[in-house]
Amino acid sequence: MKPAQFRDIQADLGWTHAQTAAALGLSVVSVKRIATDTQVITDQTARMLIALLLVHKEGLAKKYAKLVDKYHGDTTMESR
């Protein structure tokens, strides 16, 4: 994934850097660096962002958040 594609997905989701960071489990600084091509986008980060785009496009965000709460309750979902 290229930084422009990362930014395009962020825009499609309507997420800020802070929201993207929370959803991906990254720091805001890392998301800013990824978006500006000063940090490598790992395969895991790219795949997660694409999966989150699918979840949101398919209207499954609330179901996803419930599952995260159930199985990983210590994670906050800023993008709900």
C-alpha cells in the first residue's frame, strides 16, 4: 500500500489521524508518518485498514465494535 492509498481509505472512512490510530492500534504520530511516507506501512496495517473499510462500507461497524468489546474489551473503538 502506498501513502496515497492509505490517505484515500482514511478519507473514505472520514477518519482523522487520531481515529485511524485508535482503530489500527497505532500512535497518532505513526499514522501521520505513514500518511506522509516517512514510515513504512506494514502488510498487517494495510490489511487491517482495508478490512476496516470493508466493515464500514458494509454497515457492520456496530457489530464489529461489539465483537471487539466482547473479545478484546480493553481496546477502545474511537471510530464507533
